[in-house]
Amino acid sequence: MQELRYFDNAATTKICDAALKSYIDTSLNYPGNPSSKHSEGLKAKKKLDETRQGFANILKTKPEQLFFTSGASEAISIVLSSLLWLKRPGRVIFSAIEHEAVLSFAPILKEKGFDVVILKSKGGHVKPEDLENAINQDTKLIAIQAVNNVVGTINDIKALVKVVRKKETEINRKIFFFSDCVQALGKIPLNLTDLDVDGASFSSHKIHGPRGIGLLYLKRGDIQAIAKAGGQEKGVRGGTENLPAIVSFLTALECYEKDSSRVMSINHKLRNMFIENNIKVLSPENDITGYVLTITTPLPSEVLTRMLSDEGYEVSSGSACSNNAKGKSENVIIALGYSPSDAKGTIRISFAPESDEEEAVKLAKLIINKVKEF
């Protein structure tokens, strides 16, 4: 794979040099288990606490509200599986375009007696009025992602949370609002205290950090995990903390380029090229991060991705996680309001701060030519 020809950054990113260095340095210099009481253990615990504070400073929250996991999927699982402790099931509300890590819980919760409501998300956004109409007296949890991983749309989480808080006063009971923020981290401003969400998930490998490390935010920290294991992370997530990956994750976040104007410029350039050549663009023009540009062509997505890969360009036919389950990625496209035929030809091009504009233009031209040949 040629580095500058990689355009599947929404699936995963290459670890950056600084993050890799901090991973190696931490591995060598902090061999102790943070739970151990000897000097090396205490040294590791101090480093863990300092790193947690570093995340808290960036995300504008308190360190005791942050819990390290093996990734966003585990963070999501901790929150949603905690519902299974409830003696009385209630209503759970998901948006139709959530990541599969969220939507995969729908059949499990239904089996356990929960009323699962899937909100329409046409165009990639959840409307506050739709959410308000879906909330009833028995609503226990709501999960709505901050940024969609397929088309890059940004939900107004703050406005949606306000709807929930207003409803809480009417029913005189708390409702847990959870937001998958994986595609938002590093790409849009995030102030967790200001957003007022009850929980949020994050992942390292989307922002040039290592794989296998994630972060869970809990406003109150009162989630009852299914298994506490060794009691690490205050019983929210058991297991010895992966200190080298945790430190490396923070390094990656600190290094990640916060100015998205260059990425947005590349996005708009390719968008115009596709439109001028009658290729349908599924990602809206506004209210997007710019890091994702999704199109559809008459060619089946699996065929076109293979063609592009043969030419040295790596893109995705949708969400990488959904690609593991036949039809899942297509279902998200349909939930966005597009046709089944659009879904079958979907190609997702995703950028990183270092993406090369010249190579991006060559990719667009290649796609246009392949479609014309077809």
C-alpha cells in the first residue's frame, strides 16, 4: 500500500510517529502493573492518572469520568449491556444509522423484553421533534452518534440532549443519553460537559493512535458492568490497563491536526468533480466533517473497490465493520433515505489531515473513468 494513496481513514489510520514513539517509550519505561503497590506499580499508576487528566483537559471533563477500554465497541457494549441488569425493561431509542456496535444490541434487547425504537435519520441527521415524539414514560436510554461514519454528517447532539432533559422534567425520571463520538474526536470541537451527554465512546485508531484502545465517558460513573473482572477502572472495565496504548492514544490526540479546512477543500474539490461527471454524491454538502465523501456509481461497490485497489488506491464500500456482515452497510445507506440501487454502488472515500490533494484528484479521475468505461 502506498501511503499517499490510502483513502480509507474512516476505517482505520496509520499510527503516527509520535504516538508510536510514546508507545515504545512507555512499554520500556513503565513495566509495572498500575494496580501493584510496589515502586514500579506506583510509577505506572501515576503515569496512568496523568494521562487520564490529559484526556480530561482536552475533552473538558473530570478525570474520574473517563474509563479506558479496548476500543469504542467495548465502551458501547459496557453501556448497552448494563441495561440487562434492569429488573423492568423499558424503551430504548437508537438512530437508524448508528454503528453496528450499537445496532447489534437491538435484537438482544428485544429478546429481553425491551421496546426498541429505531429513529428515522434521513440525510444523516436525527430531528429533535422525531426524538421528542419517540420518548415515553418508560424510556431508559437513547443512543445517537455525533458524526456518522458512512457519510460524515454531524448531529446536533446538544440540541437533542436538551429535548431529553426537558422530557425528564415531565416524566420525573432520568434518561441516559449516549453518543458514539468515534468519528467526531479530533474532527469537531468536543466539550463533554457542555454537551451534557451521560455517556460517550471514543477510539484511538481513527486518529493515528494504536489499535485496541478506546475511551468511555460516563457523567456519573454509575454504570453497572456485566462483569467487573479485577475491578480496574472503578469496576467499569476490568483487566490490566494497557498503559503504553493509553499514553500513545493521548499523544495521537494531542498531535492530530485540528484545522480541517484543508481536508474540507479536498472534499469539495472531489465533490464538484463527481457532480460534473454525473456521479451521485451521497454525503451532504453542509453539516459534515469533510473527512468523509461518499458516492454511488452504477458499478457494484465490491467490484469498484477491487478495481481501485488494483490501481493502488484504497477506499471502502461502506463502514468497515458493516462490511463484515452482508447487507449491513447497504441498510445504513437506505436508512439515510437513498435507494437500494444507490446502496449497492456505494463508495466511501475518507481523508486524514495528511491526505494528498493531488493523489485525491487522481483517485476521483480514476473513478470517473472506470464508471465511463462501464
